Amino acid sequence: MGKKANSKFFLVILLGVLSAFGPFVVDLYLPSLPNLAVFFDTSTSMVQLTLTTGMLGLAFGQLVFGPLSDKFGRRIPLLVSLLVFIVSTVMIIFSPNIESLITLRFIQGLASSGSVVISRAIVADLYSGREMTRFFGALMTINGLAPIVSPVIGSLMMEFTDWRGMFWFLTFIGLSVTFFSFRLNESLHKEKRLTVPILSTFSALKQVVLNKRFMTFVAIESFAFAGMFAYIAGSPFIFQQAYGLSSFVFSLCFAANGAALVIGANIGGRWNNVSAIKTGVWGGLVVSCYVALMLLLKMNVWLIEIGFFTLLLTIGLMLPALSTLAMESERKYAGSASALIGFVTFLFGAVVSPLVGIGDIFYASALVIAVSAIFTLLSYWRIADKIEG
């Protein structure tokens, strides 16, 4: 007798939490970024490097855990990644300087990447077609709670603790997720796993990269996310330093924008894939131009917030469809495919985050958001006739 299959409810909740693990790690301490600069007596750009290295870890780690999960199954690599996350987070708490914090954030991101990449691969193992789209929509709903809840928690924690308290909280979260992950059944049966030597396992990445259809979907998603990462990296300084909003009010704005991502994903998960992507791409272009204009003119903070809210709504619209079409086009190497989606997405985020801290943060953020939207549209044009035909 085999193990009883995990219920769909259990899978939605656990995989949603796992897929949100990376964003949660990134977003929780956002309200403390200005305070970190003061604590370590360093510059804004140095503090934003903790964001950059975390995203780089999330990016490169997926290239490791994705192919390994194609060879060894999903469960063991997932548990290993969670244990490394717990150890690295505890080490961050005792960082003596900003340089060690920057380095350890890379290791923490590397470890948390396992949760992100493997959760997507498990969905591809178990579902297909419209059912996969709906499941990704449900995942995006859980995933979207991370940017809603984490900065609010972070800002509230700032009232009675410092940045170290936030990482103690992340340690607790890591332990809790690890406990429930032990209940997760293996979704990739042995006969479907790669049988080549470990190093040869990574050659699957090359096969996935050569799939032009898959990589085009990845490009659309990554450029869209680049605009979102510009918002994530720039908003704490725009809202709190430039406009003087408290960390709590900032967290409420951040939470509202996270809710927009959830709303968009819910709507997009119910639409057909073509409509969701087309609306998200064109809507994102229009809204990005509006946001860029508001930032360049340094308009009222609430006009800027309306733009950020709508921008994340348009991004959320296309995420379930993009994830479904990408994974459907590369089902054989689901772990490697999931790894490349995450790698490229977070690599873009790692590049974008420090860019918005160079020079005037209003002008830099406006430029990155507008350029990201233009490249999202150009990527969509490459495949529009094929998915609409």
C-alpha cells in the first residue's frame, strides 16, 4: 500500500506558502531598510545590496535545486534547502557588519530558492491544462499574501524590536514550514526521474533554454517583474524618506499593492490565457507610463500609490497564464524549467534593485519601470500570433 495522497487543500496551502517563501524573505524587512543604513552607518546603495544578493541567491539557487529535483525527486532537495535556510538565517542575526549581512543574504536566498522552484515543479507533476492554470491562480493568491502580510508584520515588529527580531521571526517561519514539508508526499516517481550522473543533470537546462517558446514566456514574465522589483526596491525610500510616511503607513500601501497582485492573479486565473496575457501586457504599458510621469513630476504621493496599485494589478493578471503556458511547453524537464523561470526573474530583480538607488530615486525608478514595460511588450510581440492563433 502506498502513502495516502496529499489533499488538494493541503497542497494549495503548502505549495502556496513554499512559492511565497522567497518573496516573504525579501519583503519582511523592507520597512527596516532605512534603519539598517543608520544601524550599520552605511549608504542606501549598500543596504539595497542586501536586497540584491538575496535575489541573486534566489536566482542561482533555482538553477541548482531545479535540476537536482529532476534527478532525486522533489521532497529531499526541498527539505535540504529549508534546513540550510534556517542555519543561514540564524547566522544573519549575528552579522557584525553590512558586508557579512550582504554575503549571508546571498546564502539565505540560495537556500530559500529550493522552496520556490520545487513548488512550481510539483504543480507540473500533478496537474495540466486548465486545472494547472486554476492551481497556479490559487498559488498566486497565497503567494500574493506575502507582500501584503510581510511588510505589515515587519513595520509592527519595528515598534518593539530591531532588524534582528525580523530574522528571528524568519527562523521560526522556516522551522514551521519544514515541519509541514515532512508530510509532503513525493510527486515525481522514480521511473520519471533523470538517470544520468549528477553533473549531467544540469545539461537539461541547456535543452530548456533552446526551447524558444518557453524562453519567450519567461522573458515576458521577467520584464514584467523587473518593473515590480523597481517598485519594491524604490518604494521604501520614496514613501518614507521623500514623502515622510511612517513605516506603518508605508506597510499599508505595500499591503494594498500586494492585494492588487492577488486580485489580478484571481481574475487572470479565471480568464482564458490569451486574454489574461494580452490585457496584462498592454495594461501594464499604459500604467507604467502613468507611474513614470507621476514620479518624474514628483506628484502627490497618493497619485503615485494609485499607479503602483494598478501596475501590480496588471502584472498579477498575466502570471497564472504565463506560468501555465511556460510549464506546459517544457513538461519533460519540469524542475529545470521551473528553475529557469525563477532564475531569470530574480536575476532581473537583482539587477534592477540597485539601479533605482543610483542618483535621484524618482528619476531612476521612473526610467526602469517604463523600460521594463516596453521590453515586456516587445517580448509579447514575438509570440503573440502563436498564442492568439
